[in-house]
Amino acid sequence: MNEEGSQALPFPPALIVIAIVAFYLLSSIKILNEYERGVVFRLGKLLPQAKGPGVIFVFAPIDKMVRVSLRTIVLDVPPQDVITRDNVSVKVNAVVYFRVMDPRKAIVSVESYHYATSQLAQTTLRSVLGQVELDDLLAERERLNQRLQQILDTHTDPWGVKVSSVEVKHVDLPPDMQRAMARQAEAEREKRAKIIHAAGELEASEKLAQAAAVIATEPVTITLRYLQTLTEISSEKNSTIIFPLPIELIHLIAGKK
């Protein structure tokens, strides 16, 4: 009985301890990519600096690490119902480009920086576009994009998030408003056509007045003009008979009356 109790164990206790320590150290090794940083809490307290990239050690359960990506995030803002300043109801969606600049603030200052930025973008989009008229929304989109970017960046800066760009992607107009704008555009084109036609008539009348002044100095030129007109008409196959009547003859008949 004593001989059985004195038999050696399969693995020495020292080897078991070494194996446990080695397994613990291996499980503590974390690898962070170039675009990742690790925010580490040691016994619940935030460490002064974010770790990474590369190989780092996180000693659980003392340490707890949160991975944060530093890549630019493209956020698609869902369509928002906006009533413009001139009381036109439209649906507007946009896209927001942002990235985390300070991983520690992004984890500690806000519960979910991605969700918070999304909600802030939706409310800011409705607020800003509700203060402009429909024509400004369609024509001055670049200025509105800059204004949206500045407002969002100001609010997300305490979270360690940088909003680099905001783009209004699509403006969905009601069908009746689309028809009204189509009629307005058609009327605008007709107005331009009439103005161009009137300007052409004015320029033609000025040229005719100049030509009449030149012809008045030499009455014989009117006869040459008659002959030129007859030549142009005779080149076409028609039965029209043109008889030129000198203006002087009309004046002579009118004087006798």
C-alpha cells in the first residue's frame, strides 16, 4: 500500500505550473492591425495611452481591451422628411465620412460613437435643411454640405471623432412639385426664346434702317435690288408673276391726286 502511494505522478507539479503559465501568456498575446488601436482598462481604470499596432499583452482578468478602428467610416444617413423654409415637404438623404482620432475618448466619452454620430447626422440634417428654401437646397448644395460638416464636427469633437465630409446625396420632391417646376422651367425657356427673338428683330430693324439710308442716297440701287429679287424668284419653279413698281411712280401718282 505504501509502495502504491509513493508512485510518482505522471507529470511533475513544476511542469504543470509551467504549462499553465505558458498557456496564460499565450492567451494574453493580442495582435492589432495597423489601422487598429487597443483601449485597455486595468482594474477598471483607463490606461494613459492606447496600445498598438502590433503585438501587445492583455493580462486577463486584470486587463480588458476594446478594439477601435481608425479607418474612415462611411455612414449612409437614411431618408429624412424635411419641410423647407417655403413649406415644401421633401425627402433628403446624405452620406457622412468620419473617423476616430482619439480612441480613448471614443470609448469613454460616448456609449457608441457610431450610433451617436448616426443620430446626430439625422437630426442635424433635418434642422439645417429646414431653415433653407427649396431653391437654395437644389442650387447651393455645396454650401449646405460645408455647413453640415462644420456642425457635425463641432459636436463630435469631444468624442474624439472627426467628421471630414458630408454630402447631400438625393432630394426626393413630391410629384406635384416636380410638375410645377417643369412648368416653371418651360415658361423660363419660352421667355428666353422670346427675348432672343425680340433682340434679333431689333438688330434686323437697325440693319434695315442703315440699308434704307444707303439706298436713299442712290435711288438707282432700288432698281438693282428689284432685279436681284426677280433673279432669286426665277430660279425656283413657280407660276408667280412679280411686277416691280418703282416707288417714284407711286410718289408721282400721289402728287397728282
